[in-house]
Amino acid sequence: MALLAMATEDDAALIQRTGLGDRDAFEELYRRFARPVLGMAIRQLGDNGRAEDATQETFTAIWRSARSYKPERGSASAWLYAVARHAIIDRARQRVEPAAEAPDEASRDIGPDEHAELSWLAWRVHSALQRLPERERAVLELAYWSGLSQSEIASYLDVPLGTVKTRTRAGLARLAGLLEEVRR
Amino acid sequence: MSERRPADLNELVGDGIPEAELAELRRVDALLRTVPAPPELPDNLSAPVREAPRPARLWTPRRALAAVAFAAVLSALFFGLGTRVGGDGFSERYAVPMQGTFEAPAASAVIRLGDPDADGNRPVRLEATGLEPLPDGGYYVLWLEKDDEYAGTCGTFAVAEGETRAEWTVSYNLADYDAWVVSARVPGDEAADAPRILEAEISF
């Protein structure tokens, strides 16, 4: 809980500093949220080029509107999610043309409510991952999404197998704290 | 993403973990198996743009001078030549819906365009809802955008409550522009760029 609270406060402080023109705070927000934004944009738009445009537009929007963020109205993560969603919707409306790639097929098999819930969940998980130490984040991403076995990860990272397991355990535990709100 | 499924949690973290901690790890493990992989950032997104683009400043001295000159021309047209701006005789040719930006997601507007007269002056009516009243001295600006930059002022307006209607005449060839934009100017904030409140693409 303490970790989650700290993460929320930190994001809020970064947005507020960005609103005052603090470039470093903006870049830290970018480091934390660029991948979650891009992931959401790819899922919504189904086209990498447009998703990249939407990601740039999202951060342009954050830079412009950070001054309007009011912590008492909601969490920083929810505010950033809303800004990203608006930018992606705007991008989706701008042109109607065939997508270069098919959108996430899984997203077509579920209803809008479930899609929204999965989108929010992915946002929280991806942004929480960005808060992990790099060595823990790397092993988790390799373990869950690369298809590599633990031994292959150890070989790939050139660390002992025991270290991979230790980092995986530590990363999962840290994520548990960051995702407290999601688990409910 | 690989087709190969991740190993079981026990294999990922090893043995000898207390059950209470393992239960917590299982919940996170389940979440990670539910969501798709986060994408890698391509090189062009490895960092935010060096200078995050903001809307072009509206009132540089040169533009302000141009706006004053433009307003003078409009005044001459309005009062001197008796154009059909305002009144009940508005003859609508096109209607363009405007969307509120993230600055004002609840705001919306419609731009109604009449036919240009023989001199090329076209009546423009803006009907907006959901805009917040600005502090004393503040005003909204309707302008045209080209290549993501300010390109021409259509007029300014203020907002009280409810729906707002404003009318002007413009002589621009709209096909030369990319978008309609409404931005807000707040007194005492002259150094800041005006936030975009409403937007609509121009398409012919």
C-alpha cells in the first residue's frame, strides 16, 4: 500500500512540476508512461505508425495540459490514462483508412466493458512495470512474454539461474505493492 | 509475442517461498498472464520531442497588428457595406462540428458557413456549448490553422452561461487551411501559449 501511495504521489508531483514547465519531470513521465501509452494506442488503432503519432500527441497533450491537473479530482494514473485515451480517439477520428495491421484479435472477442477493463488493467500493469528496477523488469518481461525458459533467460542475461529466480520473485513482490489497487 | 507460454509460477520463483507471499505472487502472476506484452519503444519514440510543440502563440506583435487591420476591415464590411452577418437572414451552406479537446472534453460547437458574397466574404456563425466563462478580460478566439500553425484569425468571443453564438465574416479561402481551432486567452497569462479548446478539421 505504501508503495502504491508513493507511486501515486510521485506521478502527481511529476504532473504538477510538468505544469510549471519542468522539463525533467516531463521526461520522467515520458519514461514511465510512453510504453503504456504506445501499447494502448496499438491496441486501439491497430496500426503502429498511427499509434506512434498518437503517443507523441499524448505527451504533447500532457505537456500542454499538466497545469489543469487537479490531484483532488482523481489519481495521476487515471488522469494520464484519460489524456492518452482522448489523444488516441482524436487520432482514430482523424483519418478513416484501412489499418496497416489488424488490431489485437483478442480485443474483438470481448465486449466493450471487458475491453475497457482490460485496457485499464494493461495500463496499470505496464506503467507499474516501468517503476521496477531495470534488472527486475527485464526478467519479468522475458519470463512472461518472450517465450524463453528460465535457463534461456539466465543464458541471455548472462547471470546464474538462481539470480533470475531471485529477481523474478523480487519483481513480482514489488509489482504486488504497486498493483494493490488493481487487485482489490 | 511468443507462442510459448511462461513457466509455472513455482518454476519462475523457485521453492521454499512462504505460502502468504506465494499467494500474493500468484495474483500478480495471473495479471501478467492476462495482459499483453508492453511494446518496445521504436527509436523515434525513445525520448519525448525535444521541445514539446505547443500551439503557436497568437498574439505576437506582427500578428496583433494583422489582427487589428483585419478587424478594421471586418468593421468596415459590417458597418459600412451592410453585409449579411447576423440577424435572421443567415443562409447556411455548410455546418462543421467541433470537438472539445482534453482541455474541455465537455465542450462542443458547430461552425455554420454561408455562401461567400460577390466580394468573397463568407458569413461564419459559431454556436458553442460547454465552454467555461473566462476571467474578466479573457476571451476565446476562433482561428484557422495550417501545417499545425496559426494561420488566420476569424474573430473573438466571450462566454457567459449556456449556449454561445458569435458571428463574423471572413474572406479566407477555406480550402487553403487544415483546421478550425478555438483557443482561450486569459489576462495575465500573456507569456503562455493559448490552450486549444475546440478543434475541427477542414475537408473539402
